[in-house]
Amino acid sequence: MPRVVIAVALLAFTVYCVVDAVQTESRRVRGLPKLLWVAVVLLVPVLGGIAWLIAGRPRSILDVIFGTRRPGPPRGPLGPDDDPDFLRDL
């Protein structure tokens, strides 16, 4: 029974990584071309999936876990009450 659970977990992890790689926009993929990432995840299931999550995704899983953020453009208002143009028109 434990072997079946481990096998299903590894299969689910691989499927998740493949689907995530396929759905990610090509211009946002880091490291390798998108098609090559899919091949790596399929040919080397566990290590390829881990590599995809750390080095290939637009935002690394390590950034999510440790809460780091890369500098980017400043974010706009989150709601209408934070938008000065909206408040000016009231």
C-alpha cells in the first residue's frame, strides 16, 4: 500500500509540473525553452519537476515559500477607493 501511495504522489507531482510548464507563457519561462522544460520534467520525473519549480517557473517556488519578491514595476491601486482618479470623479 505505501508503494502505491508513493507512486501516485510522484505521478501527480509530475503531471502537475507538466501542466504548469505547458500553461506558462513561453516568454515568462526562465532558463530553458518551454518545450525543453516539458521534456526534462517527463524524462527525469522527480528531479526535473523540482528543477522546473525552482529554476523554470516565472516565480520560483522558493520565492513563494520564503516570501521574497523580485523588484518590478510599482503596483497600481488595488480597489476603487484607492484610485485617486476614481475618487476625484465622485
